[in-house]
Amino acid sequence: MIMPAGADKAVLFDKDGTLFAFAETWANFCDRVFDALAGSDEARKDALAAACGYDRATRHFESGSLIVNGSADEVCAAWLPHLPGMTMARLEAASRDILDDLPLVPTCDLPAVLGELHGMGLSLGVATNDYEAGALGHLQQADALHLFDFVCGSDSGYGSKPAPGMVHGFCQAIGIEENELVLVGDSRHDMECGRNAGAGLLVGVLTGPADAAHLAPLADVVLPSIGDLPAHLASDPGGQHQR
């Protein structure tokens, strides 16, 4: 399937909650980090959970919580006051080690869906508030890294979402204008990032903590998952969806 002339040229994806199921990945991350940092101190674990918007009992995240919307550095900074004697460098190193060993649950058949988009002539990128190395490792594990032209994290030098730097960096790297870009994410921070950068189409997906009512005020369209994206883009061949 080939995208007709005048349609979008690229898609920039958020990672967690968009390409990979959010709760299955980050609940495991929080549980493991809290065990590593707090041991058997349940009160300290509760304090760490509250600081990032995680409910340990239900293993769910608040839709606007820091771990949903913030960068990896911001999450570590929120935890640090609850960890006497801990340094930011040690905390970041522990977080990275646990991230490298997380189980991954893709939101769909990533190689198939991304391969279809790639076959439509679209360049693909990932912009995540996670660390870049974590994103590269996760995409490699999912057999999807080879389909991307660009991957950046909050430590890649473009800033973090909702600032527009990651979008600008992707567009510059592949030589397109921001209004030729589709940005796909599961949070309001993703949608705000796209609006701040002037992205042509903002697509919210419901595979993260946010529901449709939370995303709709900022998104141009809300889809169940990225598995629905190829059909949606193909149904709008002239790019009329763009703002």
C-alpha cells in the first residue's frame, strides 16, 4: 500500500503506552525499583509510589501521574527525597539496570503494523521520556528497531515532552516539515508536545492509562491502538485530516 502524494510523510511514536503496554511494563518497573531501594520498608515504598502516582495495591497509575507524563530524570528526582543517603547518580544507575531487564508487552504485532506503515512510504521515529538506551533495547527485543529512522529519549539532547524539541529533531533528521508529521501517543503530554511543535496530525491511543475523554480535547483523533493507524491513514489519502 503506497501513501498518495500530499499525505503524511512520517510518524513519530511515543514508546510506553503506545508501542508497549504501559501498566505491564511500568508496574513491574516500580515494584522492582521499590524492592531494590526500600527493601522491606513498606512505608518508604508507599512514599515512593505516591511520589510518582502509582497505586501499589491495584498496580495502576493515575492518568496524570509523573511516571506517565514525566521524564526518567524527573521521576528519579521525585524519588530522591525519600531515599536518605542516595545520590542521583546511583538512583539513575539502579533505574537503568532494572529498565534493561523489564518484560515487554507490545500493544500489537509491532513488526507487522510498523512494517505496514513503512511500506506506505512513511518514515518512522520514537520519542520517549525514557532513556534513549532503554528505548533502543526495547525496540531491538521487539524485533522492530530496524524499522525506525530515528529514536530519542529524554537524555538525547532534545529535551523532554511536552517541549517540542524531540519533534523538531526528528523532522530535521529526516528532512520534513513539522506539519507533514503524524504524532502518536497515549498521554496529554504527547499531544501537547505535538501541538507545541506544530505536528500535522495528533493521534491519541487508548493503550495507556489515559481514557478517550482525557485525550480528546488535545488529539485530532483517538484510536484504540496503533494497530488501527494504517487503516486510518489510508482512509484519508489527501491528508485532509491535518490542521
